Amino acid sequence: MDDRGFRGGFNRPRTMTKTVCADCGKECEVPFVPTEGRPVYCRECLPKHRKPRY
């Protein structure tokens, strides 16, 4: 058995990246490296920009 852990190694800690919300301007942390040219939203602003699920 390999030692990557559950589901291929997804049990390692996330690397958080500090950024600024494109909507409110508040500093926040996200679990990915933002792509240049694409907006990043904080937890409070993200629901306003998500497409509704049906």
C-alpha cells in the first residue's frame, strides 16, 4: 500500500494565498493561487457572483 493517504494525497494541509476581494476590497485568503485577470471574491461576496444551481 502506498503512503499518499486517502484519495491520492488530499489529506495534506491547503496552501492559502492572501489576496484582495475584487468586489469589496477586503483582504482575504483563498486555497489556490489566483489567475491574473480573473476576479477573486471573499466569502461574503462570492455568493453574489455565483451562478444559481437548479
